[in-house]
Amino acid sequence: MNNIVNLNILQLASAYIFVLIVLLIVKVRGISREKEIIISTIRMTLQLVLTGYILVYVFDNINPLVTILIIAIMEIFAINNIYKRTKKKLSQKIKKIIAASMILGTLASLLYFLLVVIRISPWYNPRYFIPIAGMIIGNSMTGISLGVTRLVDGMYDQKHIIESALMLGAAPKMASKKVVDNAFDSAILPTINSMVGMGIVFLPGMMTGQILSGISPIAAIEYQIAIMLGILGSVSLTIILFVQLGYKTFFNEESQLILKEYQLKR
Amino acid sequence: MFKLKDVKYKDILDIKNLKISKNKITCIVGESGSGKTTLLSLLNKLISSDSGEIIYNDKPLMSIDSIELRREVVMLPQIPAIFEGSIKDNLLIGLKFSQKPFVSDDKLSKVLDAVKLDKDMNEAAEKLSVGEKQRLALGRIMLLEPEVYLLDEPSSSLDEETEEMIIKKLVEHTKVNNKSLIMVTHSKKIAENFADNIVEVREGKIFSGGGARDE
Ligand SMILES: Nc1ncnc2c1ncn2[C@@H]1O[C@H](COP(=O)(O)OP(=O)(O)OP(=O)(O)O)[C@@H](O)[C@H]1O
Ligand SMILES: [Mg+2]
């Protein structure tokens, strides 16, 4: 692996020419997006540089507490992101269920993946733990966001059907089964679809990174297959936990449908 | 059968006293927005009153499990719900929801007859007209043979003749089987022809009837 191209500062700087091109285009076209483009470029650069230095430090000073701390930060960030992404105001109860499903679902899949499939050692080895946790948590976050939106919207849109089922003597579980199944289905669909295009339409980021850094494509692909399965497992697990617990928050102990807590965000 | 005392629901209903008798046909009348649907929804615990007490067969409604109650006191909503699938699926789904055994196609045909729905039961239910959907929904709850029917304008989309025929069937069925029927209606004629008792709701208050005649 002696012919890996390491970018030097000048080479890296020359890549910013792309940003200048975009800026020029929007300027000429009169689209006022210069500010956003500049800010997002700077943010991207700073965040990555910072992350790079943090990772260097973390990899050099292996410590289980640090690994755990980083995972905790990732989870908190992901859970907050889910709250922010949904357009409807969420009840406290459903927020707790989102958090619990995310934490349980991702940690169970992550630990299985790292300790049984990859068998890293020590168990907290950050070189594996952190990037894989990032992928698993990130994908689960996207899935559960979709699931939350579909579940809340479904309860609203299907209010009449759900209440009619209740009037016919259905238990809440049965009355909302269609909505719950639909939420689960649409939440895992993007993950399933991304598996179909994998390797043909695009090379996933992780694999691309590994190949660029000199690992043989076959080894990179083995990792990619394993990680895709891990992601699928984690996404399904978090979402099934969420919908199975989440639908209950739409009913009270008298088996009445309650939607008033879920108003639109202002 | 039902006794309501000082029942309040938001600022929509305020019922001092109301009795609804068993084995009778009770019609609920009143202007649009007066609270008729809200009253029916209280009786099968689709909603709960803020204060006051509702008694069903000598038991407070609060002490009865909602799902059990709704399998005995079945409500037909004002806008009929049509579920995915065929006419047959739509008839059977009530039995499925209330965990009752399915019935033969023969029985289903009889019910369709009773509600004057002359259709192939394997046809998609979504294609039916509004009035046909209403009759299908009515047939669905007849299959459940509930103790108490709560019907919210069961015939609002039907022509007078069909309406009369179907309500007559339903009333007969109720009487023969010793069931009770509580029906919201806009039709004075239906109320006068069929009701044993007429309850009038005006701006959330009960004005006449109240089951004073019996019990
Ligand atoms: N969940 C609710 N929250 C607040 N107000 C409601 C709710 N449901 C009904 N209302 C209001 O309560 C009043 C009575 O409604 P209800 O549906 O009981 O009237 P109704 O007598 O059945 O009218 P209609 O003959 O038009 O069906 C209406 O003014 C309605 O806007
Ligand atoms: Mg009404």
C-alpha cells in the first residue's frame, strides 16, 4: 500500500475551486445563496477538521469511558434531531418512547455487530466502535424519523376509520393496525431500497473511504455487506420497538383515541 | 337502561336528567350542532363526560370496560366507515373487531337483503354510492346483534322510500329480539312513526321526552 496519495495542503486547497465555481454561477444567475454556500463550506471544513483531531486523540488514548461518552453524544444528537424533524408537536410520552427505542435498538445491534460479527478487541476499540456506531445510529435516526411522521400523520388521517373500528368493539391495537404497519413499512423502505442499488448505482461512503485508503476492494466489500446487514437489523429493531410502544400513546385507558396533544408545531 | 345525571361534556352538553328505556325505540332529534352525536358517543364511551354520572343497566359506565361495552352497545357513525376490501370484508370486519365468530355467506346475503343492498358481495366496497355505503355499514352492525344499537342518522343519504323500509326492518328486528335502539334522526316522520320515546336536544340540553313514559 505504498502508493496511497496523501493530499497535501495545497492539493486540498485546490479543491475549493469547486466552491468558487458555484459561487460564480449563483452570482451570475442572481440566485442569492452565496451566504449559505460560504457558511456551509466553512462549517463542513471546521467540523471535519475538529472531528479529525478528536479522533486522532481518541485513537491514541484508548479509554472505554471516552468511547461511551462519544456514543452517548451521538445518541443525544440523533434523538434531538428526530424531535426536530417531525412537523407535529410530540407528546412527552412519545418522546420518551422514541428515545428508548433508539437507545435500545441501536445499542443492541451495535454490540452484537461489534462483539459477535467483527469481534473487536478491546470491546471499546474506538477505531471500529465510533464509525460503525455513527452509521448504525445515523440510519436508525432516519428510519425512526420517517416512522414517527407516518405514525402521527396516519393517526390523524385515519381518525375516522380508527374510531369506527373502536365503535365496532376493536381493541386499540387492532383499530390502529393498518396505521402502525404502514409506519413500519415506510420507515424501513429506504434502507431496503438502498440495499438494492448498492455497488451498482453507488459505492457507499464507508467503502469508498476504505478503498481510497488502500484496503483491497474485496475486504472493503465484506465490511460493507456486514455493515448493511447491521444497519438493516438496527433500523428494523428501533422502528418495531417504536411503533409497538408508540401507538399506545394515542389511546387513553378508556380505549379512546386522543389526538389533542399532537398539535402542529408553530 | 341508560340513566344520565348532571352529565357535562365541555361546553357542548349539559344534561340534568335523562333516562333511556330498555327494549324501546328512542329517537334523538335536534338542530345541527345541538350535541346529538356527542350524546351518542358518551353512551359507548367513545368519549367520557367531564362530570356527572352515566348508568348502564344499574352499573356506572366508568366501571365497565370500554371495549366490552362497545361490543354490547354498538354505534353506527354519522359518516359510514368503509374499510379496505370487498363488501364481504366490510361485513365481516365488525365480527373480527369484536372477536365474534365469522358467519356463512348465506347469513351475509340475508343481511344485505335486509338493508336492500343488491350487490355481489365480492365487489370492492369503495365503489359503492354514499347511500349504499351507509346501508353496508348498517348491515355490518346488524351482524353483530348488539344489545343496544346507537345509530347516528342511519338513513340520511337514502330516499324516503328506502329509508322507511330499512328503518322498519330494523325496528322489527329490535323488537323481536328484545334489543334496544337509540337513533338520531332529522326526519320528523321517522321519529313520529317509529319512536316509543323522543328525546330533543337543544344547545346541549334535553328538552322533551326523557323516557318519562316508561320505566
Ligand atoms: N371534539 C370536539 N371538540 C370540540 N367541539 C366539538 C367536538 N365535537 C363536537 N364539537 C362541537 O359540539 C357541538 C355539537 O356537535 P355534535 O356533533 O354533537 O352535533 P350534532 O347534534 O350531532 O350535529 P349534526 O346534526 O350536524 O350531526 C358542535 O358545535 C361541534 O362543533
Ligand atoms: Mg351529528
